[in-house]
Amino acid sequence: MSDRSLRGMRLGAQSMETESGVEPAPRQSVEYRCADGEQVFVTFSSEAEIPATWMSKTGKEALLVNGEAPDTSNDKPVRTHWDMLLERRTLPELETILADRLTILREKRGEKV
């Protein structure tokens, strides 16, 4: 039984194939630049469609170097939760609701109003 065991092998964790004769797919390195001058290099397949913008690791938007700027003329302004709330209620209504909710909360805590 011991002559058939595979001692020292990590079965399933390591491939027994070598990388000799394997040619990687053709790639291209693309440069993006943020507004503050930060450079971002991204590697794409040579057949891939290159996006005009890329998000850097620091969370800033970078534009493609020597590329056309993206057309943002049709973009809608971002609607926040506050904007949507103001579409449904007026400020005096919101103040009344807030006062009512604070009264209920204080009564639950046992505070005097």
C-alpha cells in the first residue's frame, strides 16, 4: 500500500504542466492620466476596446492619454436622496415630521418633553 502513495505531492494544488512552449496572448499597455497628473498604466488585450476613462486605485477618474475626451453633454445631474425628498415634501412639512419623530423617540426613552 505504501509503494502506491504519492508522498510529498500536493494533489490538486499544483499543476504538473510546465509553461514551456506557451505563448501569452498579445497585450498592449495603455496610459491614463488624472487631473492632478497621476499616471495610471493598464494592460489590455490587443483586441480589447480601450475605454476613454479609467478609475485609478486612489478613486480618481483618469482620462486616456492621446485619446478623445468622453462626451458628457447628455449626462443628467445626479439626484440625491435629499433632492428626491424635496420633490415629495416641503421644508415646513419636514420640520413638523422631525419634531413629531423626536417627541416619540424621547417618550420611548422616558425623557420629559
